[in-house]
Amino acid sequence: MPSKTKTEIRLSAQDFTGDGTPEVVVEFYKNGEMEYALSVSDTNKDGKFDTVSGEVDVDGKPGHQKRDDAVVIALVRAFMKFKL
């Protein structure tokens, strides 16, 4: 039977620190309720978005590992290619 759970990921970009480089906020929702949020920044200002602030388990393996950060960073890098 298909799951009735609605899962959403919301991404937004804004320069919170005023340094000319945006940070990306990633929010995870289930059934309309935010479960957790994290941000990803570009610490070297080279467009690579390399630092995750917060812990999340996105790879299906118990707990938070470097792989989780890598998946989130890949999502953010793809998001930042959009010219909205």
C-alpha cells in the first residue's frame, strides 16, 4: 500500500552574513510540519558550497555521516545553478 506521508524539501538562498556570498537554507518537512533545517555555505567563496551547518540523515543509514553532508551539498550545488 502506498505511503500517505507527504515529504518536502525547501531550499532558499540569501546572503545572511553580508559578504556577497549566499548561504542556502535546506528545510525538510513531513506532512506540512518542518522536521529539521540546516544551512550550507561557501566558506572559500569559490562557488563550491562545502560546509553544512546542522546534522541530518538523508542516506537511509542510521545516524549522520559524511555521506549525508555530501548528498546535501550536491543538492545545494544543483539548486544554485538555477537562475531564478
